[in-house]
Amino acid sequence: ARGREPWLIVLDELSTYSGKQILSVVNQGRGFEARVVLLGQSFADLESVEGIDGKAFRNQILASINTVIVHRLNSPDDAELAAQIAGTYAKPEMTAQTVGNKPTGAGSVRMTREFLMGPDRFKRLQRGQAIVLSKFGKHVRMIKARLPQLMK
């Protein structure tokens, strides 16, 4: 019903019960004004669903969510995927022609794509740091996650 606070559904250790039903919860949650939070150790948690094409399932989940919060990643594959989710920007790349280590004055410029936040940045995050990848507002930003006072 309108005017109520949205439901908050938190699903921790996603790899232990992930399956098609999770995709339904994510997709239908919006219609019920629910916020669904999926927690896992790795993007690979979404690929280890028995009886389902793991990569296709992972891509369906990622296409259905609006925000990904990433803490330090140890897997190169996870870091690469996080960088891909963050996106790229256009960057001119210049080359210069040389003859015998001396510039000739000739060269070229071409447009290339660079990661907004490269894979190594995700692997170097410190304790408490996270990168928020969002479809809204500032799309890629660094945050400092704080432990509640009770956890200190």
C-alpha cells in the first residue's frame, strides 16, 4: 500500500540458496515496494546454481538490480566484472612516430575506452572501504563503511 515504508528483504550468503526463485524475488520486489539486498562473497556465488546456466543467471541478476556495493575483491575475475559494471569512458590515445629514437613530428590520435575504476582498484580496497556502483546519481563512488559502535 502507498504511504508505507518499503519492505526490506536481506538475503545473506546467497550461494547457499540461490536459484530462479531469487530472481523472482528481485524482479517482483519492486511491484510490492520491497528493497531486496543480496549479500555474497563473490560474483561467482551467482554462477554456482545447480541446474542453471550460471553466467546467464548472474547476468539476469545484475541486469535486475540498481546498486552494487563492492568491498575488496580477491578474485581477478570478480575484479574484472566489477570494473565492467562500473563502466568506461572515452579517452584519446596519442602516438608519436620516431626514427632512431628521434621524433619525426608525425603521429596519430584515436579514441579508446578506459575503465572508470579499473580491476586493480577493486583488489586494493582497504578494510571498511567499498565502491558503490549505481544506476542513479553519482554512478561510481568510494565510501567508508563504518562498523556500528556495538561491533567495536
